[in-house]
Amino acid sequence: RKRQAEKIVQSFKSVFGARTILDYGCGQGMFTAFLLSKGFDAYGCDISSTNVVEELKPNRFIALPGPWQCPNNLTSTSLVALLDVLEHNEDPHELIELFKNKGIKDLLIKVPTVFGPIAIIAKVFTKIGKPDLLQKLLLVGENVPHFYFYSSAGLSRLLAQSGYELCRTVRIADAGKELPKRMRDCSSSGKLLRILILTAFGWILEAISPVWSDTAVYHFRLKEIGKRSREIIK
């Protein structure tokens, strides 16, 4: 998480600027805590504060009034970050519309991509009768499963419905070097070869992530009203 946070901040430094940042659906609040450690004016929000890290307490966490709702004090100057959030929403368009109606001009969205290496391998395994990897990716059986994997074109079409246009995309290895830790059972014996294979595969994923990855971060900006009007006239 820390490695990803560093890459996101470095890649979108001009977007963050000196504005207030809302980490929507922050979970434990690790990304918010990282932003605070770097001097950013950041807040995390979620439906529950049960697992929130101490760095966000007592005044850097905002409890949402309900599932998939916006904080009451959200201002139009805020940058809203949705990192590993949108794929859990059955109706993402409704959420994007909420941000638009609040006047939010910039959205930073991190989602799993449908054409990434692990996603493709998972689909191949499923076709040969081994769906375990795909189930792990979709968080089958979890309280908050994945409803969607996105393509860049599909995500752009979704955001375009609310008037947002894609400004920049940065690809990130979602697992990469962490893959062995996430998939192996360290307590099992006789797994040395599997561990070595997964470790090598993780390093490969990290190396190719700039051009081919299972996760990407997108910066969307709300089109100016004047520009949208001219497009409608055309």
C-alpha cells in the first residue's frame, strides 16, 4: 500500500496541489495517513470507523451518513480519490453523479482492469475448471465483493455520462512483489518450488506494470460548461 501510495502521489503531484483531498471509502485509512505524513490536507471517509488507523482520529475521519453517500461538508474545491472503491459498487454511475452534483471537478480513480495479466490468467484457469484464482480476485464470499473489472474505455464511457473526461492514466502492479505473500500458504510444507515461481512471477508483474497491469489509476476532470455547450451545438 505504501509503495502504491508513493507512486500515486508522485505521478499525480500536480493534481493534488494544495487542495483538500478526500479519500472516499478509505477503509483502514492507510492512504489518508500517508497523505497526512506528506503534509497534505487529507480526510478519509467510510461507512464505519471500526478499523481506522490512529492517524485519522479524532478529526481526520468522516463517517458517511449512509452507504454510497457523500459527506455533508464536501466542497467543490476538493479532490476525491476512489482507490479500490468503484469496483465494489453495483451502481457506480449513481455515485459519480453524486460527486458531480456536489461540484467535484477532479476524481482520482483506482480500479482493477479486465485485461491485466492476472485477470487473463484467472479467466483461462476458469475455462479449464479451476476458478480459484478468479474467485480470489472477485472476493467471492466476502462482505464487499467485486462487481466489476474495468477497461480504460469502459471506465471512460461511464465517467463521460456525468461529464468527466480522462486526463491521465498510470498503470500500477496491484500485486507485483506482494503476489507470493497473498497467494501462498506459508504454513504448508513442500511448497518451495511454488514460492519460487510466484516470487519470480511477482517481479515480472512489477517490471511490466507500466505497460500492462491489473490495476490502473485514472485522473478524470469535469468538462467546463462552456466547452460542453459548444460540443452539444456541434
